Amino acid sequence: MSKLDIKQLRKVYNRGTDTEIVAVDDLSLTVDDGEFLVFVGPSGCGKSTTLRSIAGLEDVTSGSIRIDGRDITGQKPKNRDIAMVFQNYALYPHMTTRENMSFGLRVNSMLDDDEIDARVNEAAKMMGISELLEKRPGTLSGGQQQRVALGRAIVRDPRVFLMDEPLSNLDAKLRIQMRAELETLQNKLGVTTIYVTHDQTEAMTMADRIAVLDDGKLQQIGTPLECYYKPANQFVAEFIGSPTMNFLTVERSGNRLVHDAFEFVVSNDTVDLCGDRTALVMGLRPEDIDLGGDETTNAVSGIVEVIQPTGDDAYIDITIGDDTVTLDIDPEQSVGVSVGEEITVSFDEEGVYLFDPQTEATIKTNTELEPAGPDGSDALDTTTKP
Amino acid sequence: MATKQQYTIQFRNTEYEPEDIVAGIGRVAGLGVMAIFYAFPLYWMASRSVMTNLQAFKLPPVWIPTEPTLSAYQSILLQGPYASFLLNSATVTVLSVTLALVLSVPATYGLVVSDFPYNLNRHFSLFLISLFMLPPIVTSISYFNLLQDLGLYDRAIGLGFIYTMFNIPLIVWFTRGFIADIPDSLRESALLDGANEFQVFYRIYLPLIRPGIAAAAIISYIITWNEYLLALILTSNRAKTMPVGINQFVGQYNITWNELSAGIVLVVLPSVLFLTVTQRYIVSGLVRGAVKE
């Protein structure tokens, strides 16, 4: 049960050489007691480096890391009371499940054998791996290995859990199952958890809050819905959401957003948000675009390129001018659509996002959904960082 | 529909085509010739060792010993200095291989897993390995002086120390690949579990690199056991090892062929037995070090 504070964390590799790489740049954030925070971002964004810095596996260049106010920045990993689950599970191949799970308690605790056994049994029961205790990792399936790795982490009852893409070696079906299990487990144990993934779906589904990183910098930290509906910038808007948001370059002229192939009329509120900017990037979530629409009212026509049915959804790529736009529609609606056909699509102004093409900062977010929080406040109130 | 007639031969539930069989026979024949070529000297030596000296260099040669006798073994083990040569060889080998293992396996772990500034660990590994390329003859005079100054000339322990120096780079070279093959995350996981570096080495790495250590130990054992040059230079009588000692069978006027053969068999036999049992490890050791999976 611990609170983790990261202040101005900076990690530079190959410092002072030609190949200097800033992996983490001035990262500050707080993970609350019992929170499930997910670091998400593309590869090389610094999320794993940050996690490894918290674990003590990397020396930080500057900045500080505190757990419950205690500075652990320069501490050895063993003195941090942190458990980590690795992408490849890192189970000790020559030890049985029981030995794997008890290793940490044996080398670094005062517990006697009976207590260690009791704790291992309890953790194994919780993870449903009691029958596997005497087996070696090599004889276990990927999903079982994953459970053992988690069991090894929880048996130590650490202050903080770190997880580095723990589900990415599992097949798709098992991944979804483990996602739910992990979340349940974290809720039950209430251990402060930091989870790293490049998979935005994992981040969206599991996190209490998401920290989106790119290029070593924190782009946004907020609840999954905040990041989805109120992205701090174009990067977050593009990264969160699947299929990804469509971006169209438009020129504003009065109330009209002019694209190569269409014009879209917006209200005065939106015009106010734009200030004196005329060049804009328009963002459209695939699910906010509907088939059909009257040609006269903010409707756009495009040529169908690809139709991808996924079962409960259908993704349709259409070309509008020089741009390709993806639609996410009901599969029934896609039945009449064929490749090469020209179709009309429409979208509401509420669902239109606008970004500054230079700074990539968000100008307008989705205004349709403003769900109120339990205390009446705006649940989507973003605590955004630049 | 015309089907092509297939001539196949059934053998143990597998069908073979004629060309496969011809190729197979050719391969076996080729290997057989090579095996005879390499094994014949060994056979010749082994067969001479169970003959009397008279039989051993009889002409025309006696191909197969008719009245095998262990007299040659008896005479070299019970008479003369050969038993002590063998003991010296064993002392020197066990001492140097053990010492080299104890020193170099933890060192290799350190060199592989830790981050030294300026890549010093990599440079040092390469330096160690480059010691291989130094012909022993180059340094033998220095070793001679060194051992004499230390009072270790013609002592098994002195020769053992010198061999240790040659075995260290060999073992580092061999175990490096094995240690590097173990994912870093195992070490990191153990460090987070609360182990210190020694515990990580002793409890995680050591059990996992056992095949590599075995391979390294076997190779350095064989090299040390058979070493001739340094043993010749750094010993005179008391610490003389078997490879050097065998020379004594070659006298000025005659060669006791049967005793010479028996001596060679005694030198070769442990290596052959050892290799037969452990060749699996050696192959995996050679391959594992070379290819990073």
C-alpha cells in the first residue's frame, strides 16, 4: 500500500557522446496508493526505461523516485521492496514453481520454512496454480508460466508491482482472459501497480489512469476515458483508440472548414476555440462517422477502398480527396456496400476534434460526451500536461 | 492415368528409394575409410602395448596380438619412474583446471553481466581471449625464470600455476556464451527478489551454465593433460609429466616399443574415456558459444 512519486526523472544513454539518447525526459507523476497506472506508448517512448528506473535496474541521470516519501533513487533493487513481472516471465528454469515463488522470501526475509510454505501455498491458491507447485517452468504452458510469474510477485507482498508487457507473449484469447484476471487480482490485493504496454486496448481496459508517453516525454496522464475523449494532443488522439483516429488537413474560412474534397460548417463555439488559427488538423474517430446523410448538411462522399468485417464491427476505408478515412460501422450497415462504390458519410460537429498543425495541441475535443463524475464534477476533467 | 513406377525398398517401416540407398552406402563407406585412417594408429599403439617387445617390432608385423600380455604395463607402472610421471600429470591437471574454474567462472559472470565504463569488460574479455594467440614458447623463458625465482621450478605446483594461466582464458571463452545466453531478466528478477550479486551467480547462473562449465573443464583438462612444451621446459625430474616422460622409452640404442605404447595408452585412455562420456556437453559447448539464439 504505497504511493509512488516520480519527480523530474531523466535518463540519458551514452551521455556526452555522439549517440546520446534521451530515453526519459523530465518525467514527473504520482501514482496513488493502490492505483493501477498504465504506461503506454510506442516502442522507444521511454516507458520501459521508466519502469526499470523505478525497479532500480537502470541508474537515473537526474530526478528522484520516492515510495511513501522515502527516496529510493539510488537504492539497490533489493532494498526497494518492489516486485516485477517480466515480459518473458523470467522464471528460474532449474527451479520448481514452489522454488521460484519462494526464492525471494528465502534470500531476503527472516521467515522460516513453514511460513514461507504457507505464503507460497496461499499465493498459489490465489493464482490457481496449486497443482503446479512441484513442476518446472519448462513443463508449463505460457499461461501457466504467466501465473507463476504473477504468483512469485504477489508472494512477496511488495509495496509496488511493476509489470513490463506481461501479457504480450500470450495468444490473443488468453491475453483477454488474463487481462480481466490481472485487474481482479490488483483490485483484491490493492497493491500500487505500474504496468507497461504498447497495446492501447490493454491500457484502456485495465488502467485506473493511463500515462501516455512519446519520445521520453509524458504526453498525458488521465483516466482511459479522459485520454480517449479529451486527448491532450494529436499524438494521444492518434495513439488511443482503435481503429486510430482519422486526420484531415483543413483550412478554416469563417465558419467553414475547407478540405480538398469537402466543406464542413461549424458553430460559433468551435470558431471561438480556434482563435485566429486558420490551418487546422481535423480529427475524426472511425466510430463517429456514419454511413449516409443528406448531401446538403455536412455530408461527405468518398470511394470505398477496403471493407474489413471483424464480426461485431465492420471497418471501411474510403478515400476522400487525397486522404483515406476509416469508418467503424455496424456490420449490417456494411452489407450493401461494395469496393469501388461511392458512398456518402456524415459526422456531427460534436465528434470532430481539432488540432493545431504546428504544436499538435488539441483545440477542440469531443463535446458530445460529458459524463458527470460521482461527485457531480466533470469526470472527464483532464489533468493534462503539455 | 499413367503413374510413374516407383522402386522402393522397405526397411524398418520406412521406404527408401534406390538412389538414397546408394548414397547411404557411399556415405557409410567413406566414413568407414576415414574411421580406419584415424583409428588405425590408435589400434596399432593399443595392440603393441599388450605384446612383448620382441613381437612388437617383428617383421612382417603381427597384426593381431596372439598372446596378449600386460607385462609392458606392469613394468612401467611398477618399475621405473612412470608411476610418478602419471601422478605428476594428474596433480598438475587437477590443480590447474580446478583453480582456473574457480577463478574464471565468477570472473566471466562479472565480465558478461556488469556495465563497466568505456566497455572495459568487453575489452578485458577480448584481451583475455587474445592470450590464446600467444604461442607458449614465447613466454616459456619468462616462466622458467619466474618459477626458479619462486623456488617452484620442477615442482608440480609451479607447473600447475602456469597451466592455470593458460586455462583461464580458455574457460572464460567457453563459459562466456553460456552466461550471455541466459536472459538478463533472470538476473534482474533475482535482484528484485532480493538476491545479492553472489546469490544470483551461485543460485541462478551456476546451475544453468553447468553444461558450459563441464565442456570448458573437459577441454582444458585434455589440453593440460597432454601439454608437452612447457612441461619439458619447466620440469626436469621431480615434476616430470607423462607426455614428457614417455620420451624416456626412446633410448640411444633401442626403443622399447611395447612399453612406449603402453605409456601412450595410459596417457590417452583417460581422455578417450572422458570424451566418450562427455562429448555431448562439448558439442553443445562449442555450438552454444558460437551462436546467439
